[in-house]
Amino acid sequence: MNLKVEKQKPINVFYREIKVGEYFADLIVENKVILELKAAECLIEEHELQLIN
């Protein structure tokens, strides 16, 4: 589909215009969609909490 995909791209995280950290996205598609990849036999509560964040 010729989509632009970047792997392990760092993203600055801001809170009230102050940089508070950095997040490393597994994949970013077209600089618009962040994909967090998981490999597990089943989902547990910690996975769901990370998804919400």
C-alpha cells in the first residue's frame, strides 16, 4: 500500500508544555497512527492498562 512506516521512533511526551519523558513507539504509520505490538498467549490486566495509556 506504499505507507510510510517507522520502527522504534522516539516521541517526546509533554505535560502542560513541559517535556516529561520520551516514548518509543513500536511502529508509526503515516506519522498518524501508533502501533504497540504484543506477543502473549493471553491478555492480562497490565496489558489492558497499557493500552488505555
